[in-house]
Amino acid sequence: MMDSLPPGAILLAGAVLLPLLRGRGQQVALVALPVLSFAHLWMLNPGTSLEINAFGCQLTLVHVDRLSFIWGIVFHIAAVVGALFALHVKDTLQHVSALLYVGSAIAAVFAGDLVTLFVYWELTAISSVFLIWASRNERAYRAGMRYLLVQVGSGVLLLSGIVLHYQATGSVDFRGPFFTSPDILSSFPFGEHALGPVLIFLAFGIKAAFPLLHNWLTDAYPEATPTGTVFLSAFTTKLAIYTLARSFPGVECLIWVGAVMTAFPIFFAVIENDLRRVLAYSLNNQLGFMVVGVGIGTALSLNGTVSHAFAHILYKSLLFMSMGAVLYRTGTVKGSELGGLYKSMPWTTGFCIIGAASISAFPLFSGFVTKSLIVTAVAEEHHIVVFLALLFASAGVFHHSGIKIPFFAFFAHDSGIRCKEAPWNMLLAMGITAALCILIGCFYAPLYDLLPFAKGADQTVVQLPMGSAAAPQTPYTGAHSPYTVDHVIPQFQLLMFSALAFTLLVRNGIYPPELASVNLDTDWAYRRAFPAAIARGRQTVGQLQQAGRLVFQALARQLLGAIRQLHGPTGALARTWSIEAMLTWSAVLLAAYLLLYYLS
């Protein structure tokens, strides 16, 4: 009975019933539902698959393998800590939308066909926007509308791609890569019958926040509620990374897309004043590492993507939780308005520092043991430019997330704000997440053993079967260890020199100050430039119409004047002719007629 229940179904059903509960019962259900769903996940048998016939094709509603299973684990962990963090909120709308959002994201991970994936893909978009609108202000409403348009646009591309792919192949299977030939995967677009997969690729890319498609993330996430942003940071973009890892591993263009993603958000994050928006840019930066790992396509790089997504969900949730606690207690997360909060919120400060150390890849923290897999894979494939880009991005993320976030929020100048520490449920959620960040960093073997990919006998990438531990010869247990001199010393050098650079820039007044300002991103094109260009075009067309109307009126007046001169009361054609003149003209016309008659 339980095997036939799709993962996430408990959360979806609970979301429907949650409005019937009030007070303490609703709080208990909010935490109990993710825990029950997590327990259901562990009850699934290895390789569970639920298939039905519908719409004239075979649909796989549930497909459990090692890739979906590890994603299901971390999604459930994020759901539990997110529910704990939101326990104090007395807003049924937020709780229902969060459960729908989490349940649909988990169900999408276990979808074995594209049609099922599309249904949950759209449900995540529709349910998550209410976490933004729950802020109940004009900025949040407008940001939510832009977010919804982008997410629904991704769904339209996905559906179009599914239809074209089905017409070309007769299959909607989503249990493996669209293409198995390395020659096809190394090029873009992807060879024969490419249009469907290309549209699907773009749909995934929008939710993965590819460059120029990323603005929905930095626009909408900072406008969500303090608790809503924690949920948003964990699911949408990581679901997109999962779909890329399953369907487009080894697509070479992803290497360069990911490299750009790691680098460009750094410049925006350094000058941004809103600390939650800084974290949104940082999120985009970390997604770039995962996209590079998918593009490399080796067992080591794909495992690096999976493990880094696992760690990233935890430490990014921790950072958003710390900033959410600050926003909840102070009413602002502007760097220019904060400072000195370590006196009032010491526990939140400590948890934020742990999250900052994790995202910066300090040894003994989670980011170090997961990011090293991707960086090592890039080096092994001799992508020197990409390797240097990742080093630059690693230094940059330490600047804007590892140092800037805790420094300007809790230290820097004393803003004079004195407030209470975060509520107990927020501290508990942050404490659990911080403990996981440290445990993964110190005891990484259990995470590595969950990773799905290994090298086959012919050196191709294969996925290990469910229920089997990683073999000793696989690259992530035997050949790779993060705590070696080659990994630890260069990482310490990178971090220490980055810290020195930050210190020198701040001490000499060169570091961009925290100012109450609005920074322009590429969304300026469609939020300001395009509307302004359209308005200017309408104005120009109106001016041309007015000028044309004036010219037409002037020409009409001249024509009427000429007609009046001929036909008016005093015109030549209106005068009275004498009898002699009429007889003369009659004789002339008659003579002309007779002449023409005889000549013809």
C-alpha cells in the first residue's frame, strides 16, 4: 500500500487538510507531515517504480533510483527544518503554500516520465508564488507577478518540448539522459530531433537561473516572507539542477554556462545593500558550480554536483534563516542599517558564521568536501580556463557571503539596534542545520556513499543500483579524499588571501560602502528599458500621426482653395458668359469636331 503512494503525496494531502486545523494542532501538523513523508521515503523498496497507462502512453509516476533518492533525502531535511523555522508563523496561507510547494518538488524528483514531471513542475511554480505574495505589499505583489510569468513560461517551454519530443521518438521517458552518444552530447543543439530536447533544456535552464535568465531569482526571493525565502532557496533551483543531471549530463555548453554563472553574480553581490539579495546572488553563483559539474559529465563531476547540491541546500537555508531571523526581529536586512547585532542575537550570529564558513568551503565544513569534487573533476579534464574561473568564484563567494553577510549584519559599526534573540523554533532549525553542515564537513563518508554515479567497466558513467554501497574503486570513495595536502593548503591560501584583500579594502575605504541604493541588473532591460522604449515609440508614433494630420490638413486647405478659385462665386468657371462668346466657342468646337471627323 505504501509502495504505491508517490513520495510527496503525504505533504500534498496534508496541505489540503491543514486549513481545517487551528493553533497548536496546525503547528504539530506542519512539522509532523514532513517527518511522516521522510519516513515514507525510507520505507520504499530499492528500485520502486509505479507505472500506469494514460493519454496513450506509458507514464511512470514513481521511479526510485540512487539519484532521486539522495535528492529526496535532502529535500525532506529542508522541509523539516523549514517547517520548524516557520513554526511561530500564524498564517495558514504560508503554511499551505509551503507544503504544496515542498510536496510537488519532492514528487517531481521521483517522476519517471516527462508528463508527470510537467504536472509537478507547474505546481511548484503556482504554489511557491504565494510565499512571495504573503509579504502583502506592493513590491512583493509585483515581484511575484514577474516570478510567476517566468515560471509559467518555463512550463510552456517544457510542455512544448515534451510534445515535440514525443512526436519525434514516441516516448516520454525521463529515467535517463535524452542522448547516450558522447558525440551528440558534446555539441549543441543535440543533433537529430533536437527541437524538443532544446526546448526542454531551456525550460530547465530558466529554473536553474542561467545567465540572462536569472533575474527572477534575485528579484523575487528577497521580497518573500522571512520564512518563505528559506523554502524558496531550497527547492526550485535544485529541482532544475536535478533535471539537468538526469537528462543532460555531459552537454559541453553547460561547462561554459556554469563558469559564467559562478563569476558574474559576484560583482552584483559586492555592491548590493539588501543582504537577502546578496544571498540570492550567492545562490546563483553556487548553482554555477553544479552546472559545471553536469557539463563535465564524468562520474566524479556528477557526484560533485549531487553532493554540492545536498550541502548547498543546507548551508544556504542556514544563511537565509539567519537573515530571516534578523528581518523578523529588526524589520530590515539592509547592510547600511544593521551592525552590532552580535550583542543582541549571539546564537543567530554563531549560526550565520557556520553557514558562511560552509559556503566559503572552509575545511571541516560541508562546502569544502563537496566543492572539491567538482574542482578536482574540472582539473582532471584539463579545463584550465574553467578551473581558474572556479577559483575566482570561490574567492568571490568568500567575500560576499563568507565575510560580508556576517560582518555587516552582526559586526561592522554599531547600529544601536537592540532586539530580542530569534524565537526558539528559529534557533532550533538553525542549530540542526548548522550541526549538519559541520557533521558533513567532518564525517563525509556517509554522504559520499549515497552518491549515485560510478565508472563502468568500459569507463562510461553508470548509476549504481539502489541498496548497494559505493564500491572501493569508485572515484568518490577510493581515489578522492578532500583532506589531502593538495586540497587543504591551496584552499586555506585562497581563503586567507581573500580575507586579507577584504580587510585591506575596508581599512583603506576602497570596499564599496553599504548604501541605500538600487543596483541595475540585466532585468533593467525588460523592467525599464523595454517599457521606456515602447513608451517612447508610442510617443514618436503619436507625434508622426499629429504631423501627418497637420500636413494633410494643409494640403486639403490648398486644394479647396484652388477649387474655390475656379468654382467659387468669383471663380472663372462661375462667371456669366455673353451670347457672342458662347456662339464663338460653339463654332470653334463644331469646327474642331468636323476637322477630326474628316481626318479620321
